[in-house]
Amino acid sequence: MSKTSVLQEPQPPILKRDGFQLRKGVFSIDAIDRVEGSRLHELFNPSTLRLKRDQKAATEEARRLFRRPFFAAQLRYYGVNFPSSASKLELQVLLQDAVRQGKVKLPSSVYIDQFYYLTSHDSVSVVELEASMRADYEPLQQKWEADCVAWRAEMKRRDDEAFERCKTPGERAAFDPQRFIDMYFLTDGEPDMAKSTEALALDGLDRGWKLQDAARKVPGLHTWGGGYLEARKICIGWNREEVFRLAKSIMDRQDEANRAQQEALWKEQLERHQKYVDQVQSKGANGMNQHSEVFNLDRCQGSYVVRCDEITEGWLDTLKGHTLTMDISSGKGSTRHAAYDFGIIQGTIILSLSEDAFQALDSLYSEASSGDESGGDEGQDHEDKDRGDTDSQISTNGKKRKPCNDLQAQGTGHTNAKRRKIKPLPSPSRRVYFRLHGRETGEGEVLPYPDSGHIDYLSDDCTSFAGVVYDLTHVGNNVEFRGYRVSDKPHVKPEPWETFLFGRYGL
């Protein structure tokens, strides 16, 4: 037999005769077992059972079994003749009558009618037929059992050879977790701490849980996962702290690699931004970019790349190779809409030069969010009272604040004294307030409420801004971000705000 050929497990023989079959010692009709007469009576009459749960079980079993092949098989078991053209309903009535009349007896007295079932010219009892088939089946059964023994021996030989060909601990663990445990951590089936005194990091495990399950059965053996997704490794060893340190070092190395990749990507985005700035300055030198003295939202239109360290640091592997963006569209009136993609959440932002523009919008959520306020921690340190109103928007208990409270808190436009410093600090004259809504990008679940914040443009040409979200869902409080314009034209059209208003997953 070729070592490279697929070795199929021997299948048990099936002996068929006159509509009956014998397989693995089970005598049946087309793989349908005989049901005792008393049980048939219960299936037809569940109400005769004393316990409600037994009645329910009988009803469910009848619903599952009552098919035409089942009725035909039971009638044949009990020697009740029927025409081959009989329908399911006719067979059901026939079997039900036989049960009611007590005709479903043990098969020792039942004969198979030659007209319907036999190719020979002699009638024979079901018991006699079964005995004859079992006698003929015995040598087939013995051969099958011998084939199974030979098959298992050949499989073991092949597995032994394949395991010997494995070069690394990871390959051995992936091929056969139990053999790996035996080889590295057991002697004669007992834990042996003299083996593999240092923790091992195993990669290439598609089903690492199998190894961890096997390790749990060995007293004193510890496992821990290190890394992300396809690069994840299973660390295993006798020393728990050493296993944890090894797993953490793997995670740290992957984080550093992801940071380096993100920084390289961000460098490319800044080059796009600088190219855009050079174009703007060139137009300004030619007198083509003359801004009005009064700041307005039309200056904000365009496509921006966004940097938010709090998001990228928290989801390094998830956001690997992903650029955060904001695209502000043109419009009329006192507001503008923008499409944002912050990696873990995305959706629509409404921007305005004044908080007053959000009064109607905030009123939609004030009643719903007021329930979240109940039970909150009302006691605050004296230090909190001295903070500016931006800081007053931070929830002390991590819950959503009422939008109407946000409106009051932002009135004066002071900055948060404890916020990380952003250089240079811009004038409030270029401040834009916003409401942010959307969905998380994992399962698409809509955020429970809009989040509030503001952005400050750092120059009159509006090529960059510094922003903060006072309480960003799934992220945290006072989440800072920076935006750098790369185009005057937005690349993404914002979804309608109403998309995020209805139900857990929006419209």
C-alpha cells in the first residue's frame, strides 16, 4: 500500500434480503428499526401516558417518525399486508388499526407474504429470515473487524512516521497535541518537570484549543496565548510566570511591529497632506486664496486624514494598515455634514459654529439619556468644580450625559485644564462644535446616543485641526484627535443622520 495514498476506514458490511437489512448486528427494514407494539400504542395515543412530559415526548417522537417508510416498515415487521401503492395516510390507518386490534405481536409468529415481499415461492417467518441473515452475516462481520484492526495498525504506523518527520515543537503540537504532551512533558504517562524546563512558544496551531485541553489534564502544566489571530502563538511550560512573560513578549513584539507599520503608513498620509499644503500656499502666493475675515464652515470642506493615538493604540492589530478619515461636505445653513471613519466606529458628523444649532437634535435624546443619569455619582471633588466647561462634559461614572447638559456645559467654551496639551492652542474663533453618530464596525451595532465634541482649526486656511470627543463610545473620555486635509473635495458622502436613529442596527 502506498504511503501517500488515502487510507479509508473500512465500512461495516450491509446484508440486504427481501427488503430487510443487517448492519453492525442491527436487523432492520431500510435502516428503520422495529418499534414495540406497546410503544406504537403510546405514539398513536400520547394522552394515555400519565406524565405530561412523557406525553410531550411521545408527541414529538411521533412527529419525527410518522412518515410513509416508517409505517410501511412497521407493517412489514408485524406481517400486515398492504398494497405497494398505498399512501402514507392509508398505511397510517392500517397500522393504527393493527395496534388497536392487538395484531402487532412479537415477530416469532409473523410470516412474510410471498406475494408482496419474497422473490422465492416459500413463505418464511421474520425470525427465520433474521436467523438466516445473521448466519450469513457472521463471516462478513469477522472480516470487517479484522480489516478494522489492520486499518488502525496502518494508521498508527503512518502517524508515527509523520510525527517523526516533524522538525519543530510547533509542528509536533499541530500534528498531534497528545503526542506532543507525551514527548515534552510526560514520562510513562506521568508529569515530568525535568523535561522541557523552559517555556515553549508554539506557532502554526490552527486548533490551539486542542493543545490547551490536553495540557489542562496535566497537573502543573500551564498555557497562555500570545499575539493576534494568524500570528498567535501558544506558550506552554511548568512555570506559570515564565509562560505569561513569554506570551507578553510575543504580544509586545507584534505590537511594536504593528506600530512601525502604522507609523510608516501615517508618514505616507502626512506626505499627502504636505503636498496639499504646498498647493494651497502656492495659490495663496498668487493671490488665489483670499479668505474673509469671518471664519465660516465653507472653509472646512474637504477630505482629511485623522490621527487618534487612543484608538490606534487600543486596537493595534485590528486597525493594522487602516487610515482614519473625515470627509466634510458642502452645504447650506448653519450646519455641515461629514462622513467619518475612526476604524472601530464610522458614521456621520454634524458640524456647527454654535451649540445652539444642536438644541432640536439634543432634545430627541434628552429623555432617553436621562434614565442613564439616575444612580450616577453626584459627589465630585472640589478640583472638579474648578475645571473648565469642556471638562464638565466628562462623565464621572462612564455613562452618557444628557445632550441638554452638554449644551449648557459648552456655553463659555473654556478648555480642559487636565487635557493633554495640543500645540499650538488655537483661538476659539475657529472652533467648530459637532455631534457624532454611527455604528461600530465589528457587528454594525448603532451607537446608543450621539457623542459630542469640538474641533479647533489651527490656521485660517483650515488645512489642519485639533479635536476632542468628550465621551467617545467604546473608547473613553476626552479622546483627542488631529485632522490633516489632503483634498478640497470630500471623498466619501455622509450617510443620512436618520440612518442611525431606529433600532439596534439602524435603518
